[in-house]
Amino acid sequence: MATFARRVVLDVGAGEVRIGEISPDKRGAPVLTLLRSVSLNIDPTKPAEFFPAVMQAIGSLVKEVGVKSGLTTLCLGGPSVFTRVIKLPLSDPGQVEQMVGFEAQQAVPAIEEASWDFQVFPPGQAGAAELEALIVAMKTETVTETMAAASAAGLKTDIVDLSPTALINAFRYQYPEVEACTLILEIGARSTNILLVEGKKIFCRVVPLGGASVTQAIAADLQESFAGAEVLKKAKGFVHPGGSYEEPAEEQAARISKLARGVMTRLHTEVERSITFYRSQQAGSRPTRVLLAGGGAALGLTDLFFQDKLKIPVEYFQSFRRMSIGAGVNRAEIAKNFPAWAGLVGAALRGLPDSPCKINILGSAQKMAAGRVKDRPAMVAVAVAVAFMLLLPGIHGFWQSARLGAVISPQTAEVDEVEGALTQVGTEQKKMNDLLNLANQSLVLQGERMRWPLLLEEIRSKSLPGLWVTSLKLSESAPGAEGESAAAKPANGKTSVPVLEIGGFFETQSEAADAKVVEDFRKGLSEGGILQNVTTTQRDNPERVDGKTEQVALKFAMRAEWPVGGVPPVEAAKKPANP
């Protein structure tokens, strides 16, 4: 019996975009029913070209293969991926999560601008007193832009995995019998994932060296464009064996092979550093074999190079070793760049119950939103304290002036001093008011930042089969408008609540079913904690003849109050209003 549902997987690399679809067969085993890839054909070191190319590639892939709608797992990689393995004492899950959160605050650079998650692994040995946790992170801006490109192609992303953890899932599934220390090198276009897996121990490191590094070296040495150097690398490139091997007959091929060897030598240095760190910090063993993955590993004689350097067996990662492939999958598409499929396969396997890594960095965005709301009273208190400190010099000056006036007889000079002190107090008070206004504006903007994403997530989660929301707009009669940071205040002094109008269609079935699907959706929104006083303003009824109708989809419309900061607790406890 199937233990997971069908899912679309999108693997976005620096040089190629891959799409796949995983479904359970009759026995519940995973089957890849779709595999397709497309090259971006850009210089991956130029960010300005990257995301437009990704958006175009995803759109063309989805249109070409005709992917059915469904939830999508997005797998991302590259040099911006952050990984860190930490050790934690054995404790209950709640305390472990708090400890990991504290470690992440210390370890992840600019964590407020990052999306992150963690995976706790069981102790490597029986009776061990420590746990190991893997923290992974990526810039939120990169995640958001890639999700927008997927959304533009009609894919609904609910899970964002990262290539190192996807590679762990792929290895555990494809090589379940391996317990000895294994080195996995996933050589991408801009970065290489260095993984050491030994039993339950995991070590992960991302280094900014990859296939594009070889291309850049060729372009600089031969005075070629990046695109021209990439063509030369694919046509004539390989890693020079070194030593007394005979040089290639063609001078250009010989030069390219030596440039490639130079880049691979730098990568080997990073690999040796990682092995040394793993053995010293995690008491690990030296690897007994190497598995090569990633598009950059397809460069000729890469396996021979690392075998010569590391003195252990080297083979290519078998991404489909235990994975079934559907009859409709083009085998030539897989063979075109065979080592590059490991990340997509690992992300596809994440949904299996026994997958070791359940990373989803989308969860950190919700944690950040909750943290901002929780910290709001402290932020207000700090702002008041700072304003009070600024006011102290003015109070002190006023006190000194009053003391002098009581001791010395009233004179014009003393009056001037008192007036000066009062002026200073007024200036300091104005500074305090300006600072408080700035703090309030900052708090309002922080709250407004997540208003629309939370609303869209609420509507998505409450949507029912056979019902589609097609329009959202703020009513023209509402005091606030889209883009405003706070609700307007009417003449009576009470804060006016913005009004949201929701429109869409629902599939007609029967009179009772038509009413129920709209009413259930309305109740779900009323009880969600974001909207209040949700009412149905329109629900079309089909023209039925003998209980039948030719109409398929009918319009509905709703109107709801959308208070800033969510529904107040008193309102949330009330029974939803009748439509």
C-alpha cells in the first residue's frame, strides 16, 4: 500500500534545471514517471542573468512535458547554501529545538535574511551522550525568487529542500547496505557538496568550486567567451592524468586538460581539509570509497584523478540503483548527463516515511513572523527607554536653572537661563516624540510585511476541491488600501477595519452540494484567525431542468473584514456570522 502521494520535483541548479515526477506503484514503491532537463546556457557567475533564465527554463519544461497540477518539492543548491554540523546533549525534543535555534542564531550569517531548518540525527553509537544536528540555510531572497519562477509556471511549492540533504536521502535509499565511511562529491556548476557518511554520522560542507570554475579558467587562458569556453570544455575537455602520461596530440586539448587538472587539484585540497576536520571533530574514519555525482563530475577522467589522489576506489553515484523508472521516461534523457540526477532523486525520496532528512526551509519564515510578534513589547520598551535617556539632559538643565533662580535674586540673565532650559526640554521632548513615531512605524511595517503571504496561505489551506479563488481585492470603501502600512482612522476616533472582497468559481454538482462547498469555505475562513465577519455576498444557482444543468462552474463572492494583526481573541471566540 502506498505510504506517500504523487509529487512533482523541481531541481534548480546553476547550469541546468531538471524536473521529475514520483508516484507509488501498486506495491507502494516509488517510481519516477517523468524526467526531463534543460540547460540554462548562461554564465552562472552573473546573477542578473540567472533568474530570468531560470524562469524561462521552468516555463518551457512545464509546457513541454505537460505536468499535471500538484504539490511541488523545490531543490536548490549552490555556493550560497550554508551547512553546519553541531553536537547537542541528549534531551527531550522541545529542549533540543531551543538549543538548535540558539546555535543557529550564532552560526548562520545574517539569519534574519535567511531561510533555514535543521535535522537531528540519532547517536552514532549505543550509549552515546550526544546528538548530532545538521543546520542548513539559504538566503530568503534566492528562495523567494525561485519559488516565484515556479509559481509563474503553475507549480505550487510547499517544500524547499537543499541539495546536500537531498543527496543524503538519495545515498541512504540507493545504498542501504553501506555502513563504512563513504565520501560523496557532488560537483555542480558553481559549487561542490562534500559529504562524509559513516553509519549514522554525517558531515557536510559546500565549497565554491565546480564545473564553471573550469570553464572560467579556459575562457581566461584562451581569451574565449564563457559560452565558447563551455563548448570547448564539452568537446575536448578532460582532467589531465598527470605524471608521465602522453600529452594529447592537439595542443588546445592538452592545454584545456591541464587547466581542468588545476581546478580539480584545488578541489582535492578542500576535500582533504574536510576529511581531516571530520576525523578530528567527529571522531570519524577515513573514507573507504568515493561516489561522484553532479554535472561537473561528467568531465572526462575525473574519477581517475580522485582515485589517484585519494588512493581509494572511485565510482559514479548510481541515482537509479534501487529506483524504478516509468515506461514513459526517455532513457536517453537520463544518459545525457547521468551523474546530475542525484539531487532530484534525493528530493523526490524525501516524502518516503523512512527518509533520514525531512528538511523544509520554508518553515523558518513562519517562525520569524511569530518571533517578530513575540518581541514587539520588548521593542516598544527599548524605544521608550532610549527616548527617556535622551530626555534626561533636558531635565537636568531645567533643574539647575530652577536652583539658581531660588538662590539668586531675579535678574534678566537668570530669566534667560530658565527660558533656555525650557527650550532645551522642548527640543528633547520633540526628539523623543520623533523617535517614538519612528519606532511605531517600524513595528507597523514589520507586521504588514507578512500580511499578504499569511492571507494567501490561509486561503490556500481552506480551499476545497471543486472551488477556485480567482480574485482578491480591498473594497474601495475600506479606509486602508493595498500598500498602506496602517489602517486609517475615521472621524469618530475608532480604527476602521479593511474589508476584503473574495471572488471565484465553484463546480456545480447538486443544490445541496453547491451550497455546502461555499458555506464550508466561508466557515473555514471565519475560524482561521485572520479574517472576521466573513459573509457570502453572491452564490449563483444553476438553471436545472429535470434536476440537470449544462452549467459546470458558477460564481461566488464573499466579503470579510481583514483586521491588522489578525482577529482579536474576543472576536475569534465568537461564532462565525451567518452568510
